[in-house]
Amino acid sequence: MKTFLILGAGTGGTMVANKISHELDPNEWRIIIVDRFETHYYQPGFLFIPFGIYSQQDVIKPKRDFIPHNVEFILSDIEVIEPDKNRVVLMKDKKVINYDYLVISTGTQVHPEETEGMLEDGWHENKFDFYTIEGAVALSRFLKFWKGGRMVVNITEMPIKCPVAPLEFLFLADWFFHERGIRDKVDITFATPLDGAFTKPKASSVLGNILEDKGIHLVSEFNVGSVDNSKPAIVSWDEREVEFDLLVTIPTNKGSEVIERSGMGDELNFIPIDKHTLQSDKWENVWVIGDAGNAPTSKAGSVAHFMLDVLIENILRHMEGLAPQPKFDGHANCYIESGFEKGILIDFNYDVEPLPGKYPLPGFGPFSLLKESAANHWGKMSFRWIYWNILLKGGELPFESQMSMAGKWS
């Protein structure tokens, strides 16, 4: 009996389990998925919790609800991956799993401790993240009674999960404070290590004024070195300071610590892979989906979905002795909530920046690219249902893995 092992039962790993379970003969293959948590989180929903749009219960379900019956689910942390020996050692009872094929979907985690002073004097009191359920819920409690002041949203360093989420937070906060009648009492600043809010030329030319129009101050090329809690302020490596009453931070994002323990990753614990085939650079029977790899594309659920068919096809080809096909083009699309029940949609890949147009039906849409619309907002809000009911289960959506130029214009 051969073993197909999946590490991580988040978005990518769960989709792989569902898809591969229909492809492998159960008389020949044992499929195992390992994760340390029972609960599955709809992570795009964390963004909405601070503003009371979603509750905690809206974004959690049991992982077992989405894992096929013919896939063995082991609840355990992972001690080490030993790819040269084709085996994984679990924390639980030091159980050893020998595998023939390994798919790694261990995702990314935030590390606020990487920034000096971040966890001291006020973490989840006047300094918050919203990339964890704990941070989002704590921030919701804070905002419910906040009367105003200086709010700073900062990105510590790239890459991060869902690169547009900080912008969405800014836009939703602007809307939230308007609705509460205190927008004139809140000074909003966005401090980013990038050279602008939108770094792609076409997106910047179309959307570049949106922060200014909303009265949001931009501090670019701001690389956070520490937090001075006596002021309080975030301090850049070049000694610039941005003072705050409320800090909403996107901490350093790193791959799973087991990748570091296993010596498989780069300095941020992301696994080097072929960005077009999704195969490990070093071990031919190791494949990576989602945020765990170093592919230079957005770390987002939509990307994991677009990776899925390419990954499965290439693994099946490899099983037949065929070379993997370089079909993954870095395709990503993201709805950007812009507040006041409107949104913006972007669609792009490794080589093509976000362009205006209509999506997914050329000339019809119903979604507009690089343009604010109510339809885009409702597309974002409907995605939660699609995620739970179709995407996680490996179901088919009317979008190709590869990005199409149909319906776009320069």
C-alpha cells in the first residue's frame, strides 16, 4: 500500500484531499492528512470581525466536515519532515509516517515578536493584528467603544497573506467611523514598506488617489524596526516615527516552524519550489500548495484554488513517469472592499499586472476590474458561501487556473 501524505488541513490541503481522493485507487493508496487544529477558519472573514460585519461563529467550522471519508485525518503537530528519508515524525506519540508522495500546505503564521516592543505594554490593548481570530475579536471589542484618535495601520514586511487586506481594513475603517459619526475625530495613517499603496503602474494610475480621497495619510517606504511604547509610536530603521493611539499591525509573516526545523525553507520558512509546476526544487516527490511555498504570487485562497488543478495534474503525471507541466502562471484575483457597500476587483498573474475590464464574462462581467462597484462588494460577500460549499470541497468553479486576457484592456 502506497501513502499519499498531506501536511496541513487549511484551504490548500483540504482541497487537495478532496481532489486526490477521486483520483487514487483506494486499493493501492492510503491518503492521510495531518493538522494540529480541529477548527477550520475562513481567514478572509477575519477582516470583517473588527467592524461587526461577521462574528467569530461566521468564520469557523470543524475541519472534519470537509475531509473525505476515505482520507485519514490525524490530529497532531509535526515534529520534523525528513524528505531525504521520505518520512514525517509527528509530535503525538512520536509517530512516524512513511510516504511515497508529500503535499505540504502548512501555510503562514504571523510573528509580532519579530518586531522589538510589539508584544510589550499593550498587545491586544492598543496594538492589534487582525490576521488571527484572537486579534480580530480583541480589536472588535476595542473599536466598539473607541472615541477616536490616531489610528495607524502598518505592514511590517513583505510578503504577507492577502496583500490587499491592509487596504481593505483602511477602507472599512473609514466607512465604520463615518457610520458611527466620529470620522472627523479619527486620524488614519497607512505606513507601508512599499513605495505606494498600489505598486503596479496600471492599478496605481486608476486607484492611486483613493487613499487621498478618503482622507487617509500614506507613509511609504516605512520599514518598522521597533515600537516605542512610551510615546507610543512605531519607529523605522531610518529613525522616522509615526505616533499612534491605536496601532493595527500586519506582523512579519513566516512559514511554519516545522519547515525551519526540517531545514526545508528560506529565511522566512517558505519552501523553494518551481513557480510553474509547484514541485519542490530539491525533492521530486514533494509538492507545495498555497502559502507554504516561495512562489512570487499573492498568498491568498484564490491562488491556492488556481494552483489546485495544476498540482493534481502534475502529481498524477509524475506517478506515470511523465515530466510535470509548467502550467501555473501565478494567477490571482482579489476583491478589495472599498467601504460603503462597494468593492474593487483585480485579476493578474506573474507577468500581467491588474488591468481594467469585465470578469469573468468578457464585456459582461458582472464584475468590473479596477473599478469600484456594488457588484464587486456583493461578489466578495458571497464568497464565504462559495468557500464553505464549493471551493473547500474541491468543487469546480467557472474560472480557469490560467489567467485569461479576454475582457481586459490596457
